[in-house]
Amino acid sequence: MRVTMSTIYNQITTDLNRLTDKINKTNESISSGKIYSVPSDNPVALTQALAIRNNISDTAQYKQNISYGQSWVTATDTAMSQVQDALTQAKTLALQGANDTQSAASRQAIAAEVKTILEDVVALGNTKIGDRYVFGGAKTTGYGTGQSPFVLQADNSVTYNGDQGGISIQTASGLNQKINIDGHTALVAGGVFDNLKSLYNGLMSNSQTDIETAASALDSSISYISGQSGVIGATANTLTNNSSMADSLTLIYQGNLSDIEDTDTVKAIADLQTQETSYQAALGAAAKVMSVSLADYLK
């Protein structure tokens, strides 16, 4: 096959363009910090990068869920702690009211304090995060005017209008965590309202026996609330662990993504220097070839 000068010139141009393209891509890689600029550069690597980005996005959503769950658990724990303090105060009043030196009038005065405690505990049972009731079970909203999960009736009994449903959040792929304790489980089942009512009635009726019975029952309620607080504490610890796991996964995913996408600057600069040297050498060779005249070629 005869090689013409035109063929040689075309080959030189092609080689120079190829080297120029390599230099341009290496420059882009250094300036952008990314190895690939378009999907066609490395479809397999970019597909892997997309999958990792989806994992990062999912994990970020899990972190948001966990943060919401932690807020819910904190509100629940705070309310339960205050209920326990209120019951402890009521127990102190019960022991005071059971004293033989108390009169009917003084016991009625103590009963007024117990009534205030009962109202406070009802208010704690209606704790909200935003517009959602913490102790409403799955029924966190949707109550009618003047309604709420707990309602104090005229006879000092307390009605629970919520349900016993659970609220769960997704904390990782395939992993869900319950974050609430419904009002029945948290308060009603522990006799909190019934025992406060019994103490109030005993004080109002000036019955030392009833007061002593109510005082003993309050001990049981305090122990019960303490147990429920332990459940909440365990949930808080689980969410903390879930949050740490999400942070660790995010770091791992980001490292994997960096391995696929990010430019190794030191290597890229070395490659650029090699490419520029090759380009200068190619230019020099091309100049020599192109300087050959037709007459020189025919010699």
C-alpha cells in the first residue's frame, strides 16, 4: 500500500487530536475533582456511583426518621418523669393526710392539692409534639372540639379517648422501631388516675383507712411508671445506636463513592505531565515531517 503525504498528515492530525483530547480530559478531571464527566466515560462505574448515591439518600432519610423518633421519645420520657414526680408528691400528701392529727377541714385542703395534681397529670397525658398527641396511640390527631386523649370528668374520673396503636419509624433498610407508648399502657393500666381519684375521695370523706389504701396504691403506680420509663429509655438507646449506624454507613458510602468518582490529584498531575511531554514530542516530529518539501520527498 502506498503511503502518501496526505495520509501521513492525516495520521499526524489524528494523533495530535487524540493527545489533545487526553490532555483536555485530564485537565477537566483535575479542575472538577471528578474522574468522569459524562456517562459514556465509564458507564459501569457511573452506574455503581448512582446506586451508592441512592444508598446515601436513603440513609439520610433514615437519619431524619431517627431524629423525629428521638424527639418523640424525649417528649414521652419528659412527660413520664413529670408524672412520676407528681405521683411522688401525691404520695407525700397521702402520708400527710393519713396522720391522726389531721382534721376533716385540713384533709379537704390537702384534697384540693391532690385535685391540682390530678389535673396536671391529665395535662401531661395530653402532651403534644406539634399538633400530634404523644399518648394518643395511633390516634395522634382527629379529636373533636374540646376533646383530647385524656379528659377529666366532673366526678374526677378520667376518660381515655385514644387507642392502643403503635407508631413506628424506619431506621434502616428492613428495620423498623416503635417510638410511642399509648396512653392506656403508659398511664391507665398503672392505675394512675384511679389511685389519685381514690386519694382525693378519701381525703374529702375524711377516711383515714381510704387514704392509707390510696397511699399504698400510689406506690404501685410509681413503680409502674418507673418501669414504663425504662421501656422508653431502652427505645432511646436503640435510636442512638441506629443513628450511629447510619452515620457509619454514610461515611462508608461516601468513601466508596469517592473511590469511583473522585480524581487522584497526584496521579492525574503526573499523567498530565506525561501527556504534555508526549504532545510536545509529537508536535516536534510533526514539524519535521511537515517541513519536508515535495522536492525533498522526490529525492
